[in-house]
Amino acid sequence: MPREVMRNIYRIPVPLPNNPLRELNCYLIRGKDRSLLIDTGFRQETCRRALFDGLRELNVRMEDTDILLTHLHSDHTGLLPEVASATSRVFIDDLDRDWIVGSTRFELERQEDARFAMAGIPPEMLRIASQTHPGRCFAPDPSFDRYTRLSAGDVLEVGGYRLEVLRTPGHTPSHLCLWMAEQQVMFTGDHVLFDITPNITRWPNLENALGCYLRSLKQVREYDVKTALPAHRATGDFHARVDALLRHHAYRLEECLKVVREEPGLLPFEIAGRMTWRIRAKNWEDFPIPQKWFAVGECLSHLDLLRLEGQVREELADGRLYYYPN
């Protein structure tokens, strides 16, 4: 059921079945002439029903509504082609757009799979992970290609508010946040989440994703945010959470480096298996395959930053990457 969180701003909860994120917070900003929908949900029936029921309850006319996608992930973009009308403008940044448009998406996915193979994920496990990945199973129709690019500093005016676009790469290549200076409110997308830690992985079209994410955290840390509106779960103390995320990744970097120093010559798949993860599994072997995919991606992003800092080096042998301390 939609809930008004501020004047003319409504949260529409969209359940994400069989997903640890639980649900997506879609936001609808109602304007006099045009409204703005922020994010959509998986291309899946439960999400479809929740989103369309919420829009119907709010008497939203999509002919008068634009859509902003904070980033490429399918829990945010999957229903886009179904919910967008012929007159809806759809806002996203170009680097994330490339992951959801057919002309570029499939080549990027091929590159992503190749990198995970080099990281040491066994072929059959990689095949299953790729075929069952929710980001691919519930992605938007790749033939949809009617997007309007947003850049840092652009301003959208809707519902009596001015929303400044902040480019915050890291979680994805060109993730976007929205800043309402007068109200001291920030729509954080997945950049800052309060109950869970955003996944930071290695991207074929973004160099040093973790370094970008840490810079983006420090960037938004400078804003006087009184209220954060995240894309998942509850909100909280914004600046305290940013500080906690920075500490978390500092710890992760130390942990990753410790594994490399203690056991030189491991694959990222093996390094990830020696790191600690908050998941209900007895050991690495018991991890669900999708969670191993995410864990290896997280490990890769930390190894990339350690390599760029000169603390580790990678060596390619037999088509796979092995890591050693410097």
C-alpha cells in the first residue's frame, strides 16, 4: 500500500520474491502537470501487481509521468518497458543504460562472464550462476531503447521540488542519487542502504569500482542530509551510515590483503572462500551459487583497489588470475 512520506512524495513497496533484499522502495513524486516515478521492480508478476496496484491507488496517469532509474539492476529497471507510456521520458546515465539495451548488454554480460571465469569460478557453477542470476532473469526487455541521459548537476523540477542529479558510481558504473537541497532530503538508491551493505563488484565498463564507490560515499558525506530515502528497507542516520560503510570496506580490504599475504597465489574464488560473509551457511561449500557469484565479485573489487594501491599483484596463467602480495 502506498504511503506518503513527504508532501506529494509516496513510497510504493514492491516485494522482491525469494530475494534477500525483500522489497524495493519505489517513489512517486506527484506533480501538477507531470509526475516522476523512481525505479520499477523486477520483470516478474508479484512485482508487476504491486507496482501497478500502487500506481492505480494513487490515480497515477503514466501518460503524465516520467521515470527515473537510479541504476541498471533489474529490481530497479525490470518493469520499465511495461510501465512507461509513449509520452514518458525515461532518465538514466549512459554507462548504466548500456547494461539494459540489447545492442550493448549482451556483449557486456559476455565480458562479465569471462572475468568471473578468470577469477576461478568452476565452469558448471558459472553456467548456473549466469542462467539463474536475477539481474538477468528479470531484466527489462532489451529492445526498449528510449532513454534520456541525465548528467551530474542536472535538475528536475516536479511536485514543487528541485531534484539535483548526483552521479555516484561504484555500486554500478553510473549510479544516480537525487538531492533536494531546500528539504535536505536525498534519494540514495542503492548507494547508501541502512540495513544491508550494497554489493560492490567488478564491472567491465568501470575501472576500480570500489575506489569509485568510496569516493562517491565521501562525496555525499559532504551534504547536509537530514532525511535519506533509500531503495531498500528502512532509513536511518545518514552520516553515521556513510561512516560505517567506509569502515566496513576498510576492514574488507585488510581482510582480503591478509588472505593474499598468508596464502600467495590464490584465485579470487579461493580468496572469497576464506573471507567472512554474513550469510546462513556453515562454510563456503554450502553457499548458494548466486551468493558465491556476488562474493567473488565483491572480492574482485577489493583486489582491484589493492592492486592499484600497489599492495598486491595479479598474474595470468592458464587463463586464470592469481594474486600475490607485493
